[in-house]
Amino acid sequence: MRVRLSRLELGPPSLFFSILFITFALSLFIIPSAEAQSYDYKLTHNEPTTGLTIADATADLDGTTIVCLKKPLNKQCSVNNFYLRVILPNNTVIASTFKLPLDSFDYCFNIETTVLTNGWIYLTYMRSIGNSRFAQYVFPIAYNGSRGVPMLLADFNDTLPGHIFKSMVPEAGFLYAKQVGANGPVIWKRCTVTKDRSVVDCPDDGTFAPKDGAQIRNFGIFSTVGGGFSCVFATQTPNEYGAKIVNNKAQLELEILFLDPDANKATKPTTIYTGPPGIDKITLGDCGLSYDGYGYTCLLLVSTGRNQKLLQVIFHSTRPGASNAPLKTASKDIVGVDKIRPLFNGGYLLLYNFAKDGEILVKGAKMIDPEGKTIQTISLVKPVPMLNVYPRNNTIWYWENDSTSWSIVSHNLPNYTKYGGTYQSPNVITTTPLIDSEIATRRPTIDITYNIQVKPATGNVTIYATDGVKKYFRQSYSPISSQYCQLDKHNQTLTMDVLTSTFNQPNMTYYVVLDNGFVESMEDGEPILGISDGKWKFRTASIPHNNVYAPSETATVCLNSVGTSRFLQLSKSERSAFLSSLGISLASIIPTSPSRLSILEKFRVESDNDQKRVLLLIQVRAATSDMEMGVNSVIDDLNVLIKNKGITAVSRSPETMFLDENFGVRIEPNFWNKYKRHVLIAAAATLLTGLLYLLARRLNPEANNAAIFTLVLALFDFALDFAFVVRNGQDVRSLYLPSILILVFSIIFNTTTALYIMISENMRSYKFHLWTQSCAKSAAVFTVLAASNIEVLTVTNMSEA
């Protein structure tokens, strides 16, 4: 706001009070502006418990923010009550309280939280164990405050804590790493969590160490795309170890080691940067995946006297060598930088920290673009304990709190990625179907296009269905060992086959997950970032199933050799429970209502090549609405799911895993149930014909009474021919017209022949002539019936007799 002052023609007292008033008015604008804070979003929550301070905060990939609060007992420690606040993406706050299992409160700093799996955090804390030794634990805690089992990570004789580094592959768990002493090597443990997420297990351990003779200045650890980890050391090598000395200065280097996901030992250190002559110091900033998704970047602060510059070092995990380039960051913006953090969507975050009462606080931050130019300054009213980044929406956030409330404040950041922003995968140009699009049910393929040439790798593509509450596994496979994927001629678009049973529900949301390393660079084999849960999602059209009504049907499935052996060893009650569970599991996999599918108690055992196998009967009941799949669709989908057991949910259930994929689902028709009515009608007709024959034979034993059978069979044959043309003639459309022509031609031919025979017999045989005169109506009827089959005229011989 601009304030214009005009000259006042008043006496001195009036001028004094006018100036005083103007000065006061200006102060209302100027003084608050010094304390004003600009931000893009702020969420404030009032706490019922006063005096809480922040212990740590973190965020999940979906935007869920987890904050751990504590109540200080004094400046050195807190009571062991901790207050967990989970802020969901819709701003709902879940509050819970838990206690750390501390015997005493003489060492309560270094509380850190990490989110590995949705619904749980993994909190690390330290405690004194006597004799100047300390132990560090990891403690699983659910969002609702439920506690898991504390796990000892390490005990040591210094106060430097270790840290948890989350894997880029969620099921791979985390790496715990801690430096031994101020300049010693880094010990590590690779840990996973159990299925229920409440127990941590650390089966592998080892050491990261630089080259012999190199002294560690500082180090950093980051996760790699393939599920492994990397350790980077900034080192100096003194002269006594044979290093090249320039101007009496030690050699400064950046060394890197990789720990592959399936290895229990790190690679040997490799130099990716050697300081040029004249530099005094290199300080390692954070390292991570390059914002273009291809390779990795570390930030270095290089000091030469009073001059400082930022340097980015770019390297790959699959090939030696590295490149580096200076950033165009102004010297005034580098002074006082305590931490440098690369951003997922490009650029870097410079943090300006300071220590107060043993705690590191952030007093300000600046963002620089990929070239190093400062483009945004984040001003803080007062220092904050931490400043973090939401990768999902490219914002930074920090925590403010006072004695009665806390706030989460966020700032939007520029996005420098050219591709893959909505997928959070920088190398993805587009997909088919697109995010949030609508597709037809039973779509056979999906596509993804990359901005570089790629080749299939070991990661999986997995498709889920979701009703908004639960997710349902549909199929999963790896392209490298599968016949389900095809690359185009440019090696950039990958087409993935989808089973007909996968997108089988109308008005259902589906999403595709690509593991990191699903594909890799064709040039050097560098794994490419995948697409995480819930990003690539779309919906099937809300069109009811196009069902052809079918009554209930019974089909057969077969247990494999292992399943057969186990099933035959079960008691009767155990078999009944197994069959019930099997039916429920199959219904959920299809999916359909459990009331429509059941496994009958009756089974049979067959021998195939001297190997027993159990055959089970599945009853599929008819659909009751258009929104349910028809019987034939249920059976067809079940057959596809079982025959592709290796990539569907059939292989994941403890009951369905025993089904034989080579057998699939077979419909073995029950001919009696299907043709019972027809057989009964035919039997009744045969019995009636036999009775007529016996009656005729008794009345006139000398007549050709067997002609009764000829008449019945001839008429039955004509009825079948006519019914076939009417009912099934169009099954093969190209034969429909010929079928009609043949039927009509045979009728005309038989009619003409019958008339000719009747006329010629009248002229040749006087006895036959008398019969036709006396039985004119019967003769006419048989002549007409002869149009169906000329054999009908043989009946006239019996009648004449």
C-alpha cells in the first residue's frame, strides 16, 4: 500500500500531532510486514494437552503427514509419553498416545520417525545402558497407537545416532547406518518388517568404508531405484598414504559404494570426483535420483579460500565414471548454507540452520533451479525444527507450534520435469489408458511410452482393482521372463497384455503399479523409476454385463499332486472346511458373490500316469441381476485365472494355490439332467408305438404291421430336420440358405414322387384302386405325409392288406 503525504498549512502543534498520527499509521503497515509470512497453505490444529513440542515429523508418499510430539521434562529430556498425530491428505487428524520403553529418562534426544508401509511408523530412539554406552532401537508404532516389538539396532560408546534410510522398493524395508566415532567407517544393517508390520528383522549387516588411507570428512546414504543403497564419502588423503599433494594440501575426493538388494556386501569404493589443485574443502550435500529420472546426483560445496561454489556430480549405478558441472548460484546465497537437498521435480533446496540448546533449527531456505539460480526464498517468522518436502505435489512444508496448537505450513515449488509429472516417474511420456480415463471392460492391453529407449527388466507390472476402501490383486508379471509384453520398433513403447478376467467388473476403479526397474535403459542398463500405488488409475464404463442367461452349472477343477496328497490326508471335517474356504477364495478372486459359488462335498479320485488326482465339483448359480456376471462368464474367468495361476491371485491363496493350472476348469455335462425330458418323451413314444404294433398285429396278423415303426421314424426324422433348420440353421450363416433349399427341395421331390406312385399304382393294380376309392381320406393323408419321407407310402401296403 502506498501512502501519500501532503504539506499541511497548520501551526506547529497541529503539524506535530499530524506527523505523530502519520507515523503511527505507517507503523501499522510497516511493523507487521516485518513479521508477515507468505505461504500457500496452512493447517492449524489445537491441542488439548498444553506444552507439547515436536520430536520429529515425516510424510508418506500419498501425502499423509506423521508428527511425533513430546512433552519436555526439562531441557535435557522429556517424559516418556509421546503423542502421535497422523494428518491424512483430506486433513483428518488421527491422534494417539504411546510410551517409549525407557527405564530412565537420562537420554531422550534423537527421536526420528520413518514411514515404510501405510498405517505404521518406525521410530528410532536412544537410551543409556551405562558405562558411557548407548543403545539405539527401532520401535514399530501403528497410526492408532498400537505398538510393535522394539528391536535393538546397535549399541556404541559415543552419542552419534544412526539413521534409517527407506528403500525405494517398499517390501525391501530399510537400511540402518551409523558412523563409528567421528571419522570411522559406517556400519549398516539391512532390515525388513513382518507381514503384520509389528516386528523388525535385520538379517544382514556390514560396513561401508572408503579407500585405504582416506579420511572421511562427511558422508551420505541414499536409496537406489533397484531397491539397493549407496554410500558416498567426501574424503581427504594425507601425504603419508601416497596422495598427490598440491600446495601442501591433501587430495580431496568423492567416493561411492553400492549395496545391491540381493548382496550382503558393498562394492569396492569408486572415485567419482577428484578435487582440482587449490581447493581447501569439499562438503557433501544430499544425493539422490536425478530429476530427469536417469542416474543420480550429489551436491558438493567446494571451498577455495573465501570463495565457495556449488557443484553437481552426476553418475550412474551401472557404469563407471561421472561428470560434474558448477551451479550458477550467487556467493551471497551460498554463505551460511548448512544443508543442500536435491528436489524430485528439479532444482535444489538450500537450508540455513543453526544450533540452539543442542537442537538444530532451520532459520531460512532458498530454492535454486537446475542451473543454480535462486528463484524462491522461504522466509520464516521464527526458526522451525525441520523443513521437509512433499514429492507428490512438489511442496515444502515445515512445522510451527506453540504451547496450545501446531500448524503445518507449505509452499508450492516450481516443477522442472518435462515428462511424467502426474505419474511421478520422469521418464514416462504417456500411457494408454490415460490417468482418470474410462475404458471398456475386458480391455486386452495397456501401453506405456518412455522418453528414452528401454528394454524389459526384472520389475513387475501389477494391476489392482479398488472399491475405494480395499484393493484387490488382479494380475502381476515381469516382462523379462514373460510372453505378455512387446516393445515397439523404436524401443520406447511397451504393450502389456491383460487377461480377460482382469478388467471384468463395470464401474470399477483399477490402477497399475510398475516396480522400479520394470524397464531399464537400453544404453547402459540403468534401472528406470516405476509408477507407485494409485498414480496410474482409471475406471471401467458403468455398463451392465452383456449376459446371455444361463442356468446354474456344475464345473470341475483338479488339485495338483501336492494338493491331492494333502487333501486325502485330511479328516472329513477338515475336508469340509477346506472346500468351504476354497469356494470363498475363488469367489473373491473372480470376483463374485460367495453365495453364487460353492464347492460340493462330493469328489472323485482319478489316476493319471499312476499318479492320483482329486477332482472337485464347483457349482455356479445363475445371476440375479444384470450387474452380476453370467454363469458362463464366471466359469470362463475362473478358467483363465487358474490356467494363468502364476500371475494371478490363484497362486496367493493358501487354498487356491493347490489347483492344477494345466487342468483349469472343465464343464463335464450331465447328460441325464440335460436330456432327461427328451429321453422320457422318446421312451413314451417308443412304448406307445410298440403297443400300437401289438394291437395291429392282433387285429390283422397278416398285414405289414411293422410299417407302423416306419411311419413313426419317418415323421420323427422329418421333425428333427425341420427343427434343426429353424433352431440352429443360423449357427453358420453361410449354410443357412443352403439348408433351407435342401429341405424345400426334398419336400417337393418326395411330394412329386408320392403323387407319381399313387397314380401309377391306381392304374396298375385294380385291388389298390378299390382301396383308394374306399379309403380316399386315408390315401390322401398318407400321400401328404409322404412329402416328409417317401417311405411313408409303405404304410399303404399294410392298409391295403
